[in-house]
Amino acid sequence: MSLKSFLLITLTLTIILTAGESCSQEAMGEAVMEEIVITATRTETAVKELAMSFTVIPEEILKSRGKEMVFDFLKTVPGLDVSRSGGPGGTATILIRGAKSEHTLILIDGMETNDPISPSKTYNFAHLTTDNIERIEIVRGPQSTIYGSEAIGGIINIITKKGSADPGFFLSAEGGTYRTLLSRMGFNGVYERLNYSAALSRMESEGISGANEKDGNSEKDGYANTTFSTRLSLDASDNVRFGLISRVIDSETDIDNSGGPFGDDPNNVIDDRQIYVKATADISLFDGRWKNHAGILFSDINRKNNNGTDAAHPDDLVRSEFKGRNTKFEWQSIVNLNENNLLTFGVDIKEEKGESDYYSESAWGPFSSVFDEKTANNKGFFVQDQFKYNNVFFITFGGRFDDHEKFGTKSTFRIAPAFFIEETNTKLKATIGTGFKAPTLYQLYSDYGTEDLEPEESTGIDAGIEQFFLENRLVFEGVFFHNKFDNMIDYNSDLWIYENIADAKSIGIEFISKYRNSNGLMLGMAYTYTDTEDETTGEDLLRRAKNKFSFDLGYRFAEKAMVNFNFIHTGERDDMDYSSWPASRVKLDGYNLVNISGTYKITNSIEIIGRIDNLFDEDYEDVKGYGTPGFTFMSGIRFGMN
């Protein structure tokens, strides 16, 4: 089926399913309009008042699609390019609106997770499961004004569950293709003034060959992941609350030496351990008109690569270890000046540390590289004002000042107005903002580093319209965006050092439609066109598809069953083929994926779950030379109360 035919079918289906709807479900429509988003402003803000481009993936979608990794849910989000090098455990990255993967800041309940010891401080989504997650909020466009460095392209915030008033627990077990086994358990509740939730999961899979099988690679690369997540909060009084959030990830991934021909390696293993902890205190004063939040955040990432000699590689050996740590103190104050004006300001102080030890042997002889522990400190202050007039005009504007110990000071700003026309149920919106990304420890201090690097910078604008129909249950949105990236840090292969040598830009449009009714029907469609250019070479940026389309259909049957149909089209992208020297630029073919999932309740406490990914066994590549899973089937059972 061609993409054009599929688009015609989905548009027709949408019209048929919505045309017969009465406009009497007013309560649901108001709920849609008043849905709360936190990440866009760091405050609880209704959808109606926001000018930023955002997507929310609620728990209901996380459960109905049945996938275990967060990465898989981001594939349908407009403006995002996603790729993974191989099967389970392979490096998985996200690019927002043409920005680099390291230009997206990844948060778990406000905890920064970007790896400080990776060369570009990017985040690898390969090991992030959906355990204990209540919702995922994605905000597109520069967000440095309120979040600082790494937020050039946008923010992805993982928000974990709070305990519910009725205590509950669950156990689940699944199995499927590639000898994959997945078991989970969790519980949550409220005990007097204590609110708690926790989840534990274990996943094991035989996997696929990381290096593409069509290039002659046959050895499967297995994967194992154990994740524990918890969230606690204690109401010390009516005005004071203390909290503790943590997530521990322990994974083991078999990898190949490279993509393409002769990439197989039977004993190349990466052990990855990640620990994230956040302690918080919240104080509310003057009947809630002045809210204060303080937090101490800590992360520790330890990654080891062990690749001994083997029959196919008798002279090749690698032993390496990478350690990265983040420590951050943050304080935020929200002052409700009046019913139309909300002032937010705060400070954060961050220290990141990193060290590594690398040793290898090959036909070229031994090689050793030791990166002694280095640190970088940054202090930031931001202020933001949210103003509204007559419940039809809304504007968010603010600024931030950062002081980095190496590159000095940097200022950023954002202005985001929205105007709601009540007569037509139309929202007009626009944003303009700037962002920056500090040079990483590796780019500053490694053997290839340059200590006088300047921060990467961005300016982003977007403008759009949202049109609401059927008492706000049907929404159409169109957004134009343009991003400019300056002082981008790239590796100069001639001088063997990192330099500020690149500029780039992206321009595009996003079309989004969403529909939901009280009978359990959910529809969603999104199309993104993105045109990118490396202004140094004039070529398209790598791994950014010009065209991307997704369609989702979900339906709940009489509180017993839930089914979900998902279609994803990703267009052609440029990539580099490193299987020969010198590396050559290639074009990756576009592809279509169809996924189906469902649940069925046998009783109130027993539920059957199942899904099929890549229904038509599409053969495609996200990264040149690396394999992707074909037809995949998973099924299991879930037992739970509440």
C-alpha cells in the first residue's frame, strides 16, 4: 500500500468515525481544553494557554500499546527522528526538528539523564523502560530559557506515577519472538501521609544481529535489562512535602564491532549501570499563592566494554570503562501575583564529572587512552512570567543567565504568545526563543579536546494554529518552524581536534489531528516535513527524514478490551557508510511499519496482553549497516488489583 493510499483511507476513516458524533459530550471537551502540561513552563498550565509545540503520551497509551521501551513510543511523535543501531540494547537516539541528538535534554521527574562522559553528552534511550511511568511530555523547540544547556532542540520529560488512594499491585509475564522474556511487578498506594509507588522489571532477549544480516552477519546479539523505579512523598504538614525519586538500570548488551560486512563479533559486551536519585522539598505559603520547590539531584553512569580475542578476531581486544556523574541543586519559586499573572523564578547549580580508561590491541599494536577525572560547573538563574487577559490572550516570556566555568556567561530568552478566538474555537500561537549547549567534558579535556570552545547556540521560531471541533474533542493543528544552529561543535579530522566549525538550519511544518470520545475511541494523525541543511557543506543533515507520517487508532470495548493500531511512515534519509574507506554518503530507503496491540480482561484482576510489531516484516535500516527487528510477536498475562 502506498503512503498516498493510506493517507486517503485514514482521512476517510476519520470522517466516518467522527461525522456521526453528537456535540453533547461537553464535559470531555472541557477536560481536553483544561488538560495540564508541566514541562513547557515548569508550572501546571492548561493546554488552552500554551503556545509551545508539545505532545503528551498518557499512561493509557503506554498500557494499550504494550511496548516495554520508551524509545518505541517516541517514533510516532511529530518532529522527532528516531534511530537505533541494531536490536534490543542497540544505541537509540532522538533528534527533534533537525537538531542533533545531544541537543535534546532528557529528564526523569526533573532529573537530568544526559551522559556527561559521552563525547557529545547525548542520552541513549536503549535501556529506558516504561516501568512506573505515568506520562511522557515532549516539548519541541529551544527550551534553554528555563532548563539551561542541552535544551537546544527540545525537552523529553518522563513523569513517574504517584500512589493512588486505593492501594494496588500488579504482576505480569510475557514472552515472544527472539526468545524474549519480560516480567514485571509493581505496587502503589497512600498510607496516612505517605504516597508511594514502585516497579521492578526484568527483560531478556536473544536479540538479532546488530550488524545487518543481509551483509552476511549471523551471530545474534542478546540483551538483558533489570530496572527498579520508585517514587515516595511525605506530607510533613499541610504546607510541607518531602519527596524521594529514584531509578536504577542495570543492562548487558551483546554488540558487534561495526555495521555492514564482517561486523559480527561473538564476545563483544557492554555492561551499563545507571543510578538516578532526586530528593525534594516543597513548601506552600499564603494559601498556595507562593510555592517553593528545592531539589538535590544525583546521577551515576558506569559503562564497561569487554571484547576479548576470539577465533574470528585473534589479535583484537578492547577493555574500557567510562564513568559519568551529575550533581545538581535547584530551587524554584512560583508566585501567583493575581488570577491573571504567574511569576516563576529559580536558580540551579550543577557539577558534572567524567573519567574513562580505554585499552585496545590490534594488528596495529596496543593503544591506551586515559581520561583523568575532570569537572565542569555551571550556575544558572531564570525568571518567567505567564500573563493572561480576559481568558483569550496568553503570553509566556522569560530569560535566563548562565555562568559556566570554562566558556563564561550566556543569556537566553523566550517569548510565547497565544490568542484564543472563542467565536470559532481557534487558537493562534507563536514562539521565539534561543538556546545553548555547553561543550562537553570530552570536547574540552580529552586528547582531542579544545579548552577554549564556545557553546553551541540556536534560535528557534514557530507559528501555528489549533482548531477545535465537536466540543473540543477533535483538534487540528498546523505549525511552521525554523531553527538556526550556530557554533556547532564538530570533530576536525584534519587537525584531530574538536572545533566550533559548523552551522546548520532546519525548516518545516507539522500537521496534527487528534480525536477522542467517551465511548473509548481515540484517533491520532501526524505529518512532519523537515528540510535541513549543513551550511558548511550545503548537504542535508544525516538521519533526518524529510517526510514522516503516523496514524493511531485505539478503541476500548465495554471496559473489557482495548485494541490499538499504529502505522508509521519514515521517508528517505541520508547516512554515512563506514564499511569502506573513505566513508561514503548513502541514501537510506523510506519504510512503513504496522503495529497492532491489545488487552482483554478475563476478570477484574486478570488481563491478557499481546502485540505484533512490524506486521508485514518490513526490511529496513535506521542506521546504515545495522539490522532492525522483523515481524515480532509478544503475549502474556497481567494480574493486578487497582
